[in-house]
Amino acid sequence: TGEVTNHGRWFHFESVEQSDDGEYQCRVHNEHGETSHSFTVTVEAAPYWVKEPQNLMYAPRENVRLDCQAEGIPTPTITWTMNGQSLSEVDADQRRSVSGGVLKLLDVEVADTAVYQCEAKNKHGSILLNTYINVVELPAQILTADGLQYRVTEGGDVALQCETFGSPQPHVTWYRTNSYYANKRTDTSGEMWCVRLESEHLYICEMVRYLTITQYNTVLLNYFVILVLAGPQTLRAPRGSTALLRCEAFTDPRLKHERQIVWRRDGAKILESAADDKFTVFHNGTLRVTDVRPKDSGVYSCEVITSLDHAQAEGAISVVAPPDPPTELSLIKNDAHSLNLTVTLRWTPGFAHNSPITEFIVESREEQHTEEARWRWEELKRVPGDFREVELKLHPFCTYRFRVTAVNDLGRSEASEASDYHDTPPAIPSSSPSNVRSDSSEPGTLVVTWDEMEKRLHNGQGFKYKVWWREAGGHDTRWNSSYVDRPPFSVTGTGTYTPFEIKVQAVNSLGEGPEPEAERGHSGEDGKPGVFIFERVSLLKSRFKTKHTKKSTSRGRALRRSATAGRWRNCMWRRRKRETERVVEVRGMKTSEEITGLKLYSVYKLSVTAFNSKGEGPRSKPHGFETPEGAPGPPASLMFESPTDTSLVLFWTPPTETNGVLLGYIVQYQQDRQYSLLPYLLISDPSTTHIELQSLDSSSYYLVNVRARTAAGDGPAVTRRFATLLDGVPPSNISMYLGDTYFNMSWVPGERDRNHGFHIRYLRKADGETWQDSELVNSTQGFYSLSGLQPGTIYHLQILHQNNTQWERIVQTEGAVTDAQRLRQSGLVHRLISAIILLLLILFILCLISAAKEANTQVTDKEADSEARPMKDETFGEYRSVDLKYNHRYFTLYKLFDVLGVNGYKNGNRLTEKIVTG
């Protein structure tokens, strides 16, 4: 810490410290040599305290140790004094000893109370320290209030306090008690830690001093820890939707009133927003986030907090949406060898909104050959979502613009902004016109037409069509050609319906396009075709093959031939019925045709006519033929009835297509899941359409086959699965829908129950009402509406079966009670109240009459006494005072009797006279 001063000649210490102690060397040198000189610096210090004894209070018979340590250079000496006197001057005491800086006092007494001085001294000074030792005897006390309750969650830690005071220091013992055991733990500090609490206990802190026991009680209340039952999930929420994050937690019921649920997003507390209703926390802890946006993405946590515990669960919201449109579209022209007909389009994807881009859609718009009003974007190519560029092949002589759309699982993005314009150079046509054909209508004229090519396929300026034609099969094989701007193209002097080879080629100012394939065409026709005659008709069951030849010239191309077959169906009684005509068209120059789909056992008439562009020729002479008899179709229906639980009656209807004369039916049946049919039942009468099967097993299902027969064989069978029906019962499990004036009742009928009729009994719960029955209800109908009821009324419903209650229920109709019902109910209440009032009035009258009889008896007795002895003023006065105190009551009673018409009560007049006299 020293500093060189005075031009290097002094090494100055401003404030010497212990670390400055040591050897120092001063070195000097010049060109002739060097020399040095050494110095020793010794740093000494006055005494200073390293450890100081504390002022304490002790109880008798305790041991005291005072530790007094000091440092200094040179090392200081330590001496002890007591109340200012050296210990050597104080009376010697074996309980007191000194060892260096340590003073020990054993089994202290009250007389040992004093001030003890510790002095440290060396040549640089001395320091003195006073320590107060107070030996006192104080009664033990527990300072902690009695009956404290500590609340802690299950499995948690808690410190129970038992603060004590006394001298000597009291000894503290803790007890934990319950109905099963007691466990003792001792902690001299008075504090006890309970670790991993699993149940509630009463804890007792016991302090003992000199056989004196002091206790205080504390109750440790155990609370269940918070359990998050359903925390927030990780959601993928579409943009603009509403997201719900659950936070269902179990909290000790005693802490529910103080439970709080705090939601956070990315660690920041979420506050409910009443203005825009963005965040809402419901009573069950669920967080609702409305109109979610990308900024709402993040980690969401819910924390359930009480004064004793807290628990947390985390989830997340990923806001997903269609991607943003691509940006920064650029075009890169490719090498010259491709004639600049290919270009590379590059782009930068937009934000994917937490849903990967699956593909890009590249669209183009050609603007050179289309009017602006008809410009439209056309899909050009699709590429996977990891592409950032694509090579596009374009048409020559066009002006293009491009745009790109991104796609993910949520949908398409907006289209990007259109790219810069890109022009392609001209080229010779790369394709030929399509659908080249002849459209000749006049004899001697060949008309060639085709579909015009789009302007963008012209590939350059000066576009024309080159038409080629020559007579097919002629001696001159040279092609004739001509240039036209648009179709059609006509050639005259060609003859009637002469065949030609034709083709059309695309040409522009740069050259001719690819040479097209030749097509076949004809010059115009001169009239309708002639009559056809039949050469042969071959018949095979439900189809026939006809071969015909022309009877006269066709005078043109036969565009198609029409075979018309009129059908007469031959039924059982051989009665013929005309059915709809059927027309079969035959294209081209064919002279035979096979016609299928004919009905068996029917009579047909067949004729043929030809068509061309001029119209339809005359029909040929009808040719009649018959189709053979065949096997019938299946019966049209098959139903059953079950008169008993061991018999079935089968009913069927004849086949829709008999295909001949019905000879009868074959019936076969077997138990379900058996592998062999029983011998069949042959019915020879075709008019019989039912049969009864008897001696069946009521516990089994049966497979039944019924087929019809003709001379040609047996037809296909109609198959059904049946079982006999059992005796039905009214339903016992009924669902009800209650209306204002009706009950809708529904039940599920038994699958094999025979129909059973029953009534629904109902009783309106009111005085004087009787049971009523509904109309007859069928158990198989499964539904019934009991109507005509009163709104807001209680009904008792029953279904009886064989004098036993099969089902019953007491229900009430919906709706308010009507005025009529309320009036009837109020009438009953009024009558009841009137009866109660009348009964009370009668009881009151009887009580008054009894009181009157008692008073009359007293008056009579006094009159008898007055007649037996002379009247004195004092006696009269006494009699008057006795009677007058009843005066008002008896007068009131008399008036009441008068009103009630009971003046005839015996002695009533005499009682009245006495009252008046008094």
C-alpha cells in the first residue's frame, strides 16, 4: 500500500496495515553499475478483541463460561477482575477458575451476580470489556398462547411453537396423542417440527421445572393437498375461434372459500377483460379465449392457490390458420436452347401459422390474346410445400403474369401479388385443329368443318388453316389444298354422297404445324333411305338376332337403323295385352343386331327402318315371333300370422313375372341354424296363396322358402325368417312426455308378442273425481297420446292386467292452473274455512254459557244469605261491591244471548234483574 515519492527516494506509507509488514529493497543503477539496500518493516498493533463474552442471565446451579480472546502485536496479556477487584484479591473459591482468556464459574449462586472485567494489554495500549452475569431464580412460564391451531397440507412440514421463560431454563416435552397411541418428542428450544403430516392430532407442550408441570395444547389441522384433476390441454385453435382451457382442481372443502385460480400466458398474469370479452374465467376455473389470434399463441398455466398450498398445470394454444400469401416473386429466364419457352418462378413463403404448408399452387394469366374483361387465372402447376421455385413450360407468342397460393390443412392463403410480365417468342404451330369432319347437306357439295384453335395456340402472326381433301378410293391420289381463316370450307362438284379423305393443318408466318391424320367424310345426300326387308330372325329364350338387307337404294348415308318390337304378353288365360313399344338404335352400316331383354312367354312384332340426315325411311313389314315359356320369378311378397304359439299361417302373392302358366308352389321350412331342409310341401293349385304350419317349436325361429312352378321349372325362392308369436301383455316400461293437456306415452313392443288390447286408467287428483278409461290401445302400436287433460293438474295413471296393476305412475301436466280450476279449488278452501269458523264459534258460545251458569249460582247463594240476616249498610255495601265487579261482564253476556236468541235460558231474566238492580 506504499507510494514512491520525492523522485523515487522515498517509499511512503500513508496508513500502515498488517499486510505492510515484510522486507523491502531499494535498487539503483546507471551505466557504470548498480547497487541495492534492504529494509525490514515490522508492523505492531495495540490489542483488539477477537471474541467477546455476552451479558447473560443464569439460574442457580448452572455453569458459566466466559470466553475473552484478544489479538495484538506483541501478543497482549489478559487479566480478569470482579467488580473492579482482581480475582487474586477476592476470596478464593474452588468453583471459580481462570485459564488464559477463559473464566469458568461452576454451580453459580445468587451471590455470584457481578460485573466481570476482561482486560487485554501490551506495550501499545490496553482494552477493557465488562460482562454482566446475573444469577436469578424465576418461575417457569409458557409464553405461547394456549389452544393455537396450525393448518398444514397433507405431507407438508410445520413448526409448532412453545416459547418458554424461566430461570433455570425449563425442560420442554412434546406429546402427540390420538385414540391409538401417544408419541413423545423432546426439544429444549420449545419448537417441534412435524414432517410429512398424514393425519390430524392434538399436540401437548409440557414444561417441567422442579417437579412443577405446566402444559399448553395446540391442534394441528391436516388439510388435503390441491390436486389438479384436469389441467389445460395443448390446443390447436383455428384463428378467430374460441378456445377453452380447463383447470379442474380438488381443494380441501374447508379451503374452498379462499381458493383462487390464476391464469398466466408465458409467465405473465392474465387479467379478465370486460371490454372486449377476450379472456373470461368461469367459476369452475375454465379459461375462455375468444377470437384467438396469432398473438394469443403461447404456454398457458393455471395456478390454484390457497393460504396453505398451491398447484400448477400447463398447456398451450397454437393458433392455426391458412398461411400468409407468398411474397417476392421473381422470374429467371432459362437457356437459349429452350427458345425461351421455359421460365423459373421463385418465391418466399409466408408465415404458416403453426400448420405446415403442404403445397403451392402456381397460376398463370395470358393477357395478349384475350380481352381484358375475359382475363382469368388458370392453375398451371402444383408443387410440394418445401419447394421455393418451379420451372414452367409456356406457349409461344404469349404474355404471361404469374401468382402463387400456399395451402395447409386449414385451407388456402390469399393469392400473392402478380409477378412481372413475361413475353414468349413466336414459333410454328405445335398442334392441329381437332374434330375435323364433313358437314355436307347439299348433293354434290363437300363441306369440311373443324373446331377453331384458341388464339394462344396460334404461336405467331399470320395464322391460317390449310384444308386438304381428296376422293377416297379414287384413281387420283393427289391432295387438293386451300388456305382459309376460319371454318367451314366448301368444295363443289363432288357428286352425291361421295366419300372423301380430309384433313386440316395449322399454319402461321413462321411455317406449317405438324401434319394431321386424315379423316373420312362424305358429300351431301340426295334423299331418305329405302325400305329394308328381313333376311333371318334367330330366337334364343329372351333375346333374338335379326339380319336384314336393303330392298332399294339408300340415297345417302344410313345414319342409324331402328328395330321396333311391339310386345303382347301371353298370360295364364292366354289373354293378350299390348305393352309399350321398344326401339333399339343401330349405328353405322351394320346389317344385323342382337336384341336382349325380351320377356318370356310373350308374342312380339318386329319392324326395321333406316335414318339419314334427310329423315326416316318407311318401316319394313312387321315380323311376328313368340318367346318360349320359362321359370317364374319369386313370389312378390311373403307374410305370416301366428294364431297360436305353435303354428304359423303363411301368406304370399303370385310372382310379378310368371313367364308361363303357373302350376303351383313349393313351400319348404326348417328351424334356424339347421343344415337340412325338411321335405317340401307341394301345392298343385296355383290359386292357393296360403298354408298353415303346425306343431312348431315356440322357442325357435324358422327359415321359410316359397317358390312358384311352371312347366319350364321352379323359379327362385322368396325367403323369410319367422317365429311364432307368444301371448302379449300390456307394457310395463313406459316413457312419457308431459304436455299441457296431454301425456305422450311410448313403449317398445315385444318382438314376438301377439297384439294385446288394454285400457289406460286415469284419475284426476281432486275431490269427487272418479277413474276413467282411455280407448282400447294395442300393445303392438308402441305409442299412445292421452289427451283432454287439465293443465297443471296431478293425475294417477294405471294399467291393469288380470286384476293386477301392471304399471302405474303419478304425474302432473305442464302449464298453469286455469281460472276455472282455480275457482273450484278456491271454493273448496272457502267451504273448509267457513266450517272451521263455525266450529270455533260454537265452542266459544258453550264457554260463555258455562261461565253464565256459574255466575248465576253465586248470585242465588248471596240472596239466600241476605234473607237469613238483617240488612245493614255495611252488608249491603259488601254485597254491592261483590256484584258490581261482575256487572260489565254479565251485561255483555246478556247482550250476546239476546243477539244469539237465547233469552229463554232458565234464570236469564232473574240474572238480568239482579244486574240492573246492582
